[in-house]
Amino acid sequence: MSNGAATATAGCIAVPQATMAQLMQRIHSGAKIINVNTEAELANY
């Protein structure tokens, strides 16, 4: 996020914080969420 607005990422998705909070409440058990800060960190997954 940048200044509270979603911005493009390295082929992933970016959403505002409020939207992420809603998604976190709705995902099912066993779902995988990967949060990385740089494109290079994607190599860990």
C-alpha cells in the first residue's frame, strides 16, 4: 500500500488495509497467505 491506496505489485495483489481485514475474517481454515515486502522474498515460497 502507498498512502492508504492499493498499488500494483510484482504480479500479486494489493488491497487497502480495511479490505485485508475483511478478507482475513472470511478465509477458510487451511488457507495460505503469503506476505512479502520485496520481489526477492518470493523466492522463499
